[in-house]
Amino acid sequence: MKSIVLPERHISIVNKVVLAAKENNFDAYIVGGFVRDLFLDREPKDLDIMVRSKNETEDGRFAGINFSKILAKKYSLRDPVVFERFGTSKLFIDNEEIEFVMPRKEYYDSGSRNPDTTLGSLEQDALRRDFTINALFLRLSDMTILDFTSNGVKDIKNKTIRATEPKNAEIIFRQDPLRILRAARQSLQLRFSIEPLTYNAMKISAKRIDIVSPERIRDELNKIVVEPNPSKAFLMMDNINLLQELLPELARLKNLEQPTKYHADDVFTHSLKVLDRTRNDVALRMAALLHDIGKFKTYKKDRDKISFLGHDAESAKEAEVILKRLKYAKDFIGRVCSIIKNHMYPKMYTNNWSDGAIRRFVKRCGNEFNLAMEISKADYGKKNDENKLAELTARIEDLKLKNALYPKDEMFSGKELMEIFDKPAGKWIQIAKNKIEELQIENPSITKNGAIKAVKDLKIF
């Protein structure tokens, strides 16, 4: 069996745990994905330590909690954060957040999102986990690997994701349907295939995902979209009927035809290709996934002519609904929708655009200007689109070098305008400011006198 080598940053933590466990009559085990990643020579995350007390008179439900308190006292650490209902606690050691848990078995109500936890044996704890590759334990007293499913090490070697009990895989997914999405994500991340019984159970259980909280689904999607070639996970979701449950707006784009003049693929396939072509920024990737979501509602076909008039605005509108449903933060939703709303503008570029038109485009995009340019590049259709984008990029860079890309700061405050025109506050101030800003965009070198004259010509008084 492969010898286990701990990452340098975890050695001190493990030494502290081993010493405290020995002194206080506990057994300690590293559990879960951390052990799997050690086998795969991946940088492990989320160090979880399972603890059992050797003292038969002690309540085993609180072994993890009690041990974390002992560690905190021994090494003068801040008190652990305790979750008594689940028998877990979190403690910072050497600037790493470590979770301490008891061995447990879990029971789920058919309509519940949250498990009740009960003290269990090591084997019960292993079998209640999702997949064999995540059910390995590393006993810290002698650095021995415990493989209670008898398949964990073998499945890592064979690059296979298998439910801890394949014949009862439906139960595994009914207990926590998020495991279906997690399997798709880990298959993508690790480049592992999914064992047939496990895959079939995922398909059978897909509809049960509706009991999972939106926040948990969101967090899994965030992990998926930043991986290389995330389209593979979304295609798997589609194959097991999970996509229809999570993102029906995306699923309905399948077989939605597009003008071959611009795109050879249906809207669904095209959206996934754009997703793969973008940089692994969460906001950019999510915008890529949803950038054409509005084409379903805006689809029109007149004889052989297909159009999606206003699909960019409709896509931004629908993306906002989807992201709110998944409980994304307001700022994140604003960024994604801005990228989507503006993703068509670079394609509209011609060499007849004035410098002012370019500045207007940059202002419209705001802080998401660079991301809007990136998604436009990923969304290219024909070679001509790439050439236009290259020319627009060159002109933008030229304006940057001349310090003439962004409009200047506000030329006049409201108070200054009232003094200049000797008028009281009113709606006219905003009208005047809008006019001056438009003049600055068209001609950054406009003088204050020129701006004042233009406001007078508005005849707003």
C-alpha cells in the first residue's frame, strides 16, 4: 500500500493531535476526502479528525467536542466552536480550521434536508459516507489506512467513483441527494468514471434534489464551474435528469436551433462550449453558462430565418431569477447580469465607431468591462467576429495609452451649477449633469465654458 506523506503545513497539527490523544486516552483518525487526496498526491483540504474515547464511562457522542476542548487548553488556543446536535466542533490550530467529529451513523427523514446524528462504530461511519474513495480512515497513532468498504484503495487506483454500498446506492442518495451533484463534480475534478450501479442510482434519485437547500447546491455549482472543461459535469447532469431539476432554463435550450450563419450548434451545446472557453473565474463562468438563456423566449422563425431579438437583455433578466433562486449574493448577481447584458456589444462593433462610442460601451459595462470582452471572445461565431474584436481591443488599448478611455471626473457639482446659473435646486441639475457627462464621453477635452454653453442651449430653464 502507498506510504502516506502528510503535507508540511499539517505535520505540526497532526503531532499536536497525536500527543494529546495519547495523553488523554483517545483514538484519532483523519477521515474523508483528505485521505483520498493524499493517495492521489493532490493538495488536501478540509482536515477532519474523527475521535473515539477509550474510556468506556465517557459519553462517546461528545468525544470530538471534548477532545477539541482538551487541545485548546493544552496549546492555549481559542475555544472551539461547538455543534452539540451533530457531535462536532471546529478548532483553529496553526491557522488551520480543523473539524472534530465522533463516529456516527445518520438517519434522515424523507422530507428533511438536515440529518440527525447518532453515535456509531468506525465501520458504520465509513458505510454512511457517500463513496468508497471518501470512506478511508488514517489512524494517526500508527499511520495505518483503514478501508472498511474494501474498495476504497482499489477504486482510487482504478479511478472509480462507487457508492459505499453499491447495491443500496439509492439509499445513499436518498439520505443526502446533494451527493448526486457531488458525484458529478468529483468525477470532473478527479477524472474518475462512475460505477454503473452508482450511476443508475443517481439517475433514479435525481428528483429528490428538491429537498436540498439552494445554498448547498450553489456551493457545488461554484466548485464545478471553475474546473477545466466544466461542460462534462453539466452533460452528466443532463444525462441523469438532474439538470432539469436544478436549471430547467438551461435544459430547455437543447435542440434549440440557431442561424448557421453564426453558430453550427444548438443553443445548449453552444452555451457549454462558451463555458469551457472562458477563464476559471466564477462570475465569468456563470455568465458564460447563462449568457444565452433568454434565447428560448426570444426565439422567432420566419420561413428559414431565425432570430433572437433582445436575447441579451432577456438572458440577463432570467439569469437574475436563477441566481436569486440559488441564493447568490446581490453583488455577484449584479456582476453576472452586467456581463450577460453587454456580451453582444463587442460583436456590434464596426470601424465606424467613434472614440465616444467606445467610451460609451466601456461606461455601460462598468467594472465588468474586461469580463464582457472576455465572454464576447469566447462567444465568437465566424472569423470576422474575432477580427472585429481584435480591432476593438486595439482601439481600447490605444485610448488607454492616451488616457482618453474613461470619462473625466464630474465637471461640476450641483452646488456649482446652481451658482453658475443662479437657479435653485431642481430636476434641471440632473439633466445638466447628464448632458455634460455625454459631452465628456464624446469629447474628453471639452472645456468648462463649452459645457456651460451646451447646458444653456438645452433651454431647460
